[in-house]
Amino acid sequence: MNFYRASRYVEDLGYEAVNPCDLNHAGHDQTWESYMRVDIKALMDCEAICLLPEWHRSVGARTEYHLAQVLGMDVVMPDNGPDIVIEALIEQDIL
């Protein structure tokens, strides 16, 4: 699954999808940190977050997951086996 397929999945669930690939990233220095600043700003206006398979391997996705958890957002994880993944990460002190 990629960002665009996940957007369709989220829309089928009745949410409005905010795809980080579609955000305006013009005007910054194109560093990872700059991308994350734009993406996190957009996340703050969302009600839920959709995490892609293998999300736990991405520092950015883990950061967004933590923010979503702290802010009480719904977390949607298609095709992930979320409980097993989250439990494993907690046991490893990654989350």
C-alpha cells in the first residue's frame, strides 16, 4: 500500500484524506525536518491518522503516531496487524 491507495482507503471509511505527498512543500529547504514540519502542521487539523504497513520502520511515521496517540486521534492501520506490531514495539521500547 502506498500513500495514494491509503488515501482511497481512508476516503472509503468516510474520512477526508490528507496525503503528505499532496501537501505544499515549496519554499522550504527540502530537508527531512522541513517535510516533517509541514506534515505535522497538516496532521494537527486531522481527526485520525492512517499508518501504512511497515510504518514502524519510519521515524516520521512513529513521530506522527505518538502525536496522534497523545492527542486522542483515531489510528487506522489497514493490512498491518496493528495489535501485534504495537505490542512488539512497546516491548522493544521503540514506542
